[in-house]
Amino acid sequence: MAPAPGHLLVFGMGYSAQALARTLRAQGWTVEGSGRGGTLDFADRGAVLAALGRASHVLSSVPPARADGRDPVLDAYGDALRGWAGQWTGYLSSTGVYGDARGAWVDETAPVGGGRRTARVEADLAWQALRADVRVFRLPGIYGPGRSVLDRLREGSAHRIDQPGQVFSRIHVEDIARGVIAGFAGPAEVYNLADDLPASQNAVVEEAARLLGIAPPPLLSADAAGLSPLARAFYAENRRVAAGKARRLLGWRPLYPTYREGLRALSASTSPSIASAEPAAASGDQR
């Protein structure tokens, strides 16, 4: 059952938060946000605090700053959030906090802090400690309209990398929105949101090429493909992300349980494109 319409304040109106906002507004919610998809100026403290006073729910999708690794939202508004009288607080984190599991399955009980994303781990833990009502959603590689391997194949920028054993999980942006909304009524916990079929990036590229009716790109080494340091680090971490907790406690069910259904829907869609990007797990963009 959908929650009664409320008022959501989003810090970091990025790709995932915009999808959430569209869904909630269609259900009668009011959504305000800072960042590229919002109207609030993050630096305008008076305006942000006024929006916080209007909000029943708060969500941050802002990653730690690249320069110093600190969480900008907690630095600027942590004290205000601790004393806020609202109902619900959420944070979009990353499954990168688990580090390299060498292809093994990880759930929310797995240790964090052993990977390359130390700042993300610290932010994840800081949000958990902020308030008793915080839900943390750990997300793997994000794809959706305008931000999938289909778009990169069309642009000629998709790669297949010769790296045997490489595997990771992913999530369609609409299923992130569904998971966050399910979390409105669920207990304050940490939740992985991921599809049911972790796979290599090569398998995803090959399926997308099949749907487009084109040959997949050639298999290349990381050097020949010219991968950025961030992309190389992304490919170096292998894990399969289990999302059973969100299913059990939130009743969350993904619309796209594997990349096959997700890519099929995207290939058939005539939705306007959003700017294409690397998988979110390989970038520092707002989610």
C-alpha cells in the first residue's frame, strides 16, 4: 500500500532522486530538492532550513566530497537534522562499502571498510548514527533511461574488458524508487537494493547488443580500452549483492529482477534520454 502523500526534501537531486521524485509527485507528494535537478540552493541556509521545516521526510543522495572525503550534508546541516522533528530520514549509499568480495555474495551483515571507498564507508556509518529513524540504502551499479549500456553502445563508447571472473550487481533506477518508498513504512535499518542476477559487464554488453541487433564491441584489455582510474578500480572489485533483507522487511519486489528484463524494457522505450553516464558504482556523481 502506498504511503499517504507527504513532503520530501532531497539533498542531491541526481539521477536516482529525480526518478523517486517523479514517482512520488504522481502519488500526490510534494518534493523539494537541492542539486542539478532541484530548485533549492544548498548554500542558502535559510532556504534549506525552511524547506526542512516543511518536510515530513528527508533523503540524501550526496556522496562524500572528492576533495576531502567529508559528507557535505552532514557538515552543513547535521546539527539541524539531529534536531529535526520529521518522520523519516534516508541515505543513498553504495555497495562499494563492502570492498572486493572476490565474487562472493554479500549481505548487510558483511564487513565494510576493506575496499577503496573509505570516505563512503565513513559517511554510511555517520548517517546510521545520525538519528534513530535513518534508513540506509546501499546501491550497486545504477542503470535506467539514458544511462545504460544501450546508450553507450549507440554512442560507440561501450567496452568489453578481458577480465575473467569479473562480476557485480546492478539495479534499475525505478527499482531504487520502489525500494525507498517501501522503506517509508519499514524499520530503520540498512538495506541492499540489487537485482537477482549479478553478472559480468561483458554479459550485459552482449545482451544489449543482441537487443539492438548489432555486433558487440571487441574484447579489449583495460589498457587498450583506455579505462579511467575510477573505472579500473570498479572492475577490480567483484561481489554479488544479496537483497533478501529488503524483500523480507519491506516487501520490496523489483520490477526488473535481472538486467535482461531491464534492458528489454529500455530498448522498447521511447522515453526521452537523460545524459548518459558510467555505472554509478564507478563514479562519484550524485545518485
